[in-house]
Amino acid sequence: MSQDLLASLEYIEKEKGITKEVLLDALRHALISACRKGSPEKGDAFDVQIDPKTFRITMFLDGKEIHDPRFGRIAAQTAKQVIIQKIREAERESIFEEYSHKQGDIVSGSVHRIESKAIIVDFGKTEGILPAREQSPLDSFRQGNVVRAYVMEVKKTAKGPEVILSRTHPDLVTQFFEMEVPEIHDGLVKVKAVAREAGSRTKIAVTSTDEKIDCVGSCVGVRGQRVKSIVRELGGEKIDIIRYSDDVETYIKNAMAPAELKKITLNPERQSAEILVEDDQLSLAIGKKGQNVRLASKLIGWELDVRSAAQKISLSSLDGVGEKTEQILKEAGIQGLRDLLKKTVEELSEIPGIGLKTAEKILASAKEAATKKSAPGKIVEEAVPAEAPKADAATELTEEKAPEAEKGQEEAGG
């Protein structure tokens, strides 16, 4: 028994990385438990000792060594169970550690099966789960297909490590760019922010740490090959590559491209901006279902309000607001119609110089004006933390000014 046990422990220590001390301690406690179960009336009187050099197992009862013919069989069965259990635990821990270090990275695997729309991805040593909510609308995987996904989370469960994957996470796009663009991998080009609506469009802001390197051109690649490769991987999702700028106004112009902006009024305290465009630029600035301005807002981290010049309503145009009243309202922090509509009659009437009847008249006029001139360009939502780009044609490279990249999108199903 001792020689067989020694051989087994040495093999496990070498192959699985579990020390003999850990195994012997687990075996000792398992043997004590087995003895107590066999003779519950004697309980704590049992003890077992294992010689760490010879691996000889000795059983004690009330401090005296005893020889029970059944003990050898119990010891052999228990040793086998303990060793198997420890091997499983070690393998699970090894897998957990391996994939914990991959959290935030991209991993590849094959589709093993699909359960309730969730895709189970086989990595060989373990499996990953790609939930339905983390799948892009453009994804269409079948059993055996290769999947590249972002490791969102790694959890310990009773069945072993659980690897949660995502194909919708914005960092998936960041990782793909790092893999495809050597300048990003080497730190010469940096990704400053990403705003994404999976399956539709992504805006990614980049900058260069070397003025000799064109950050946008590096990401696009020769004839659009680099960005085209990423577009294919995402199933045809469109990508806007934007030049980052520390100047917020320039950054907004870049993020809103290809729309031409007439005027930008910044409110740094509220991290908001009011954008005026010509009437023929309004739909382009807002985008389909508000997507362009919504993604720009997420990218920059500011609330953006887009209006055409014809929709701009001044405070002085409202009933009950003269030059003096307009000045009072602005001193109270009400710069425009949007600020006014956030107030109640009671709040307006508390402003010195604004009576209750005047407040009612102003607010009624503001609501009427908003109804007549309402526009779908106002985007107010939690913005993705971002830093602030330079308006240039590079913003549209993946769609209009790089026909090869657009062709690649179409080939990928875009």
C-alpha cells in the first residue's frame, strides 16, 4: 500500500502540481472520518497518522495503535477517492487561474452546443458561455463554428469555473484593433474611447503619441485592409474611426462627422453642448433613429443637444419674456428653452423679479413653443467616460472615402 501510494503521490505532484503534504493531510482527515463513520459509538477516539517518509498508515484508538483487517481496505478506497477529488480540485483551480488572467482579453473556441439561445463554447480544457444578451444581432453561429469573444467574467461554481463571454462589449472592438494594428499594440497609437451599438455601428476615437504617425490612417490600413478585417469579424458592423482632440469642440466636430456643424455652445459645468446645424444637415447630424448623435454623446461623455437654426428658440421670443426678464432668467442659470422646461411654476416664481402669473405665462409659452418646434435630436443619456477629436475626412474613411473598406463591409453582410 505504502509503495503504491508513494508512486501515486509523486506522479500527482509532478503532473498536477499538488504537493505530497497537501495530499497526505487530506488523506489523513478522510481516513479519520471513514473510521468514525464505521464505528460511530467510538467517535473522537479514533486517530490516524501517516509517516511522511515511509507513507506507512497507522490507526489509533484512545491513543493506542490498533490493527484492524478492515482498515487496509478502507484506507485503499479512501486514498483513491481523495486523490481523485484533489486532482479535480487542482484542475479546476488551474483553469480558473488561467482564465482569470484572460479576463478582458479575446479568446477563441468552437461552438459545442446551443442551449436556450446561449452558445456553449468549447475551449478544450473548459467551456465558456455566450449568453443571448451578449450576442450581436449580426452573429449567426452553428455547431462547430469558431467563435472569438471577449472574456467578461470568470466565476467559481460547484461544477467548476464558468467563463462568461461577450460579443457586444465595446472593449471587444478595442481588442480587435490592438490585434490588427501594430501601432496600437506598440503604444504608438492609443484608443481613447469607444462607443458601440453592437450589430449596427461603432465609433472609436484614436490618437497618436508620435506626430509623424497618422493614427486614423494606421487604423484603416492600406486600402482599408485593417479595418475591413475587423468589420468582417463583427459581421458587417460599421466602424467610424475618429481623431481624438483635447479640445472638446474639435472632438465634438469629429465625432459628429460627416455632418457639418454651424455652432457649438459648451456648458463645461454640466458637461453638455448645444449644437446648431443648417436645416439640410439636421438629419445627417442626428443619424438614423438618433444613432449618430447618441454614439457621439457616449464617445465624448457629454450630453449633446442637436437642433437646426430654424428650431432655435430664444427666451426673448416667449410670451412674458422681455429684455429684463431674459436677463433675470439667464442670471438664474436658465440659458434656453431646455433649461426652462425643467422648471416648475413654483420654482420659476421663486426667482426674484418673476411673479407667479409671469411664471405661469412663461412656462405655458415655453411648452407651446417646444411642441411646435420639437426635434428628435436631443440626446440625454448616461455617457461612456471618454476624453475629448479634429474635424477631418478620416472620420468617414470606413464608409465613404475608403471604398475598399465599405466594400469589405458589404461582403461581410453590412
